[in-house]
Amino acid sequence: MANFGFIIDNRRCIGCHACTVACKSEHDVAVGVNRTWVKYIEKGEFPHSKRLFSVMRCNHCDNAPCVEICPVTALYRRPDGIVDFDNRRCIGCKACMQACPYDALYIDPKTHTAAKCNYCAHRIDKGLEPACVNVCPTQAIVSGDLDDPDSKISRLRNRQPVTARKTEKGTLPSLFYIEADADSLDPVATEVAESSMWGSQSSGVGHYAEHSRHALDRLGDLLSLGERSEMISPEPADQGQAAGRAVDIVEAARAQPRRAYDAPQKGVLWGWQVSGYLWTKSIAAGVVMVPLLAHLLKQVNVSPAIELTGLVIAFLFMALTGGLLVWDLDRPKRFLYVLLRPQWKSWLVRGAYIITAFMAVLTIYTVMVWAGRAFILEPLVQGVLFLLAAMTASYTAFLFAQAKGRDFWQSPMLPVHMLNHALIAGASTLALFARLGGESWQAYLQVVLIVTLLVNLLSSGFELLVSHPTTDSGRVAKSILRGRYRVVFWGGVIGLGTLAPLALLTGAPAAGLPVAGLLAIIGVFLAQHISVRAPQQVPLS
């Protein structure tokens, strides 16, 4: 069986975009999105300057993360190595776009489903070459069987040093470059320009319509505040210093490679609905976990009124969770495909079944509490429900870990954050109804909130302040600590959502408990909103 791949020979590429046009014509690709595109990079200073071309597209990985994360097998790897897709199954969850380190997928504005380069599989099945290969005037794009030693692509690969993009991701890409420039292939080596020949659409296409104008932060927004202030130049002492500093800035700009021609950036794919879903899920799981933890520890007597209040809130916020999940899909009418056509490696599927099991056991336990009688299996049901609530709170961390395109989400601390956020959210929500319980219950909520808020403070510090393993994750941390999210993080998450509740709980615990709970639950939402949005601001291509 063949193992198809591509080689892009940068010695031959002239940046003519024939491959882009042929691809659009062959597959009727809409304006504003691309299956293959050419990025231009300019380096150096005249007369010692040069322009480099890099063809970007799906890498048809042997270990394709888009295939693993897809919940409905809309993406699949054929026996011949081609990663293909079936838009009849796609639900438009955009998980594949987060998983792809190469920014190769997009949402088709006509079908509202994912699409990408599929190696012109329909042509391959007829013994023809992909359209881009067929049309390239300089034969810069070479396709063929990588496992056939007599094929042109194998001979070229064996005789020339080749480079692949982001091999550290373990995707085993089947797209290789000859004489590739590192700044051309590395998406963070060049600034994403606010406007460019094809990247400045005033109105987007399809899913990207609301994001196109401000698709990505400029590089300055991702730098630290100190770095940005140096770039802006804070009022020098005299005009001579000002002129000298201006020259320095110009020279620095000339020394940096820049994008001269690029495709539009996709912007934030998972918006406020995903942030809201994390928040509502945390509340629903937390209001169940906090009373059950008291039962399991046998330290506090939980009144039926408190327990029923928590269970009703759990049902309400799980309904909101489901609504937000469906709302975020580009094909919401297909949401049942996740349960009826599951691809079990995807944590979207696993999460859907965890939520289903949680709701089933939650219903059983609610009936038991409503009946007001002790059942022999009650301790067992409580233990199972607590476990399912914890899994409901934290499974999204494993889904984010499957999104290999976003380095910041690969943190092993993410499950800890999500579980702790659920406990904060649950205790904070129940604190609003603290008067339904006695003094011991209020004291218990106070202890839970103080401990979980301190854990959140320490874990956030560890997550953001220690050195990061990759450039992308470091850029995200900078954007949170000193970039565009610094006000929301320091003022909202740390000040309003953590330090203020701790002060209220230690200074005036009885009177301050409901207010502390309200502030803490706002802080949880802000923290989750930042953790969802900030990593998506780093360009992948």
C-alpha cells in the first residue's frame, strides 16, 4: 500500500499562487479560506534583502491529532496515508482546528463543516496527481509514494536534506521542505501584520465573520509591558536622544523578518460559549461535590434543604452547559452524532458519556434525597456521584491536551485547575444560600473556600511564573501577566476573585461569606475565560 506525501522544493518555488488557485478551482473553495496557500517572508535590508515563499497546507500526518480529537470520525486516515474528511458526519465543533499544529483546517462557509487539503483523493483514486502538483509551473511541489524507493519523491528525499514543521509535536508529518527557512516555517518568528494583501478583510467569511477585523493580537500585545514600553520609547530627555532612539527602532525593525503576504488568520475559534460552558459545568459539578465531600468526611451535618438546593442548581447549570455546547457547534442539529456515532479516542465523546452518566446518577440521588429515607446503597451512590462530578469538572483538561496546536493547554496542571475551580464555584454558589444551613455548615464552606482559593493562588503562580517548555506557552503566559490580559488577570482573577474573598472570609466570615462567594465565582469565570482565549491568540502558521 502506498504512503503518499509532499515535498516542497523551495529552490524552485516562485510564489506564483498557481497551487492556491488550482486548489480553489478543483474543490470550489470559498473566498477567505484556503486549503493551500503561500506565505511570503521578507528578510534583510536593501540591497541585501530577500523574499522567501512557503507553501502551507495539511501535512497528512501519520499520527494526525485532528483524527484523534474528532468525535464523529469525520476526519480519518486512509490506508494510503491521506488524511481525508467526510463533511456528512462533521458537527462543526472546531476541535480539529485546535488540534492541528499547522493551521490546516477551516470551517467551510457553505457547509459549516470542517475542510482541508485531502491530497485530491478523488484524483489519486483515478491515478492522477493532485491539482496543485499538476499546475505548478516550476515543479516545486512533488507528490508520490514515500515508501516506494523508485518514486521521484523518495529519491528527492533521500538525496536532499529536508525539513518538516513542528516535528516535536510527534505528528510524523508527510510534508517536507527543501531549503526551508526557519523564520518562514516558524509562525512566531514573524509578526502577524494588522493589514496585509490578503489578511485585511473588513468582513469575514462564514465562521470567521465576527473575528476577521481583529483576528489576532499584534506582536506587541503578546510582549511584556516593559518590552512594549521600550518599543514605544518613553519620552527621552532631549531631541538628540529621541532621534537616536528612533533610528534604533527603525534598525531593529529592518533586522526582523516580516510577513509580506499571508492568508487571513482565523482568530479565536472557541469563544465565550466555551468559556461559559466551563463555568456552568464547574458550578454544576461543584455544588454536588462540596456537600458530598462533607458526607464522605463525616465532619458536617448537611441539611436536606442545602442538599436539595445544590441538586436543583446542578440540574439547572447542566442544562445551561448542554445548551452552550450545542450553541458552539457550527452544525448544532448534528449534536447527537457525538453519542450515536462516537470516535472513542476523542475526549469530546468521553466527556459526553461522562456527563450523561453524571446526570443519570444525579437523578437517582435526587430521588433518594427527596424521598427523605436512608437507603442501603446511599453511600455507594454518593461515592459514584462524587467521582462522576469530579470527572465532569476535569475531563475538559484532557480534551484541551488533545488540542496539540495550543501549547499552553498541554500543561499537566490543567486538571488540577479545573477540579479546584469546580470546588471554588460550588462552595461559592452554596455560600449564597448559606443561611439555609447551620453555623457548622457555614464554617465548613468558609474552610473550603479559603483552602481552594489558596490552592488556586499557588497553582496559578506555578503555572504562569515558572519557565515554560515552548515559546508559544511562554508568549501566552506573558500576555496574561503583562500583556493584553494583565488587567483582567491581576484585577479580576487575583484581586477581585481571590484576594478580596480571602480578606472577607478571614475578616468577617459570617457576614462576608455570601459576598466572598459572589466575588470568587466571578473570579473563576474570568480565569477560565482567559485560559480559553489567550492560547488561541498565538498564530499557528
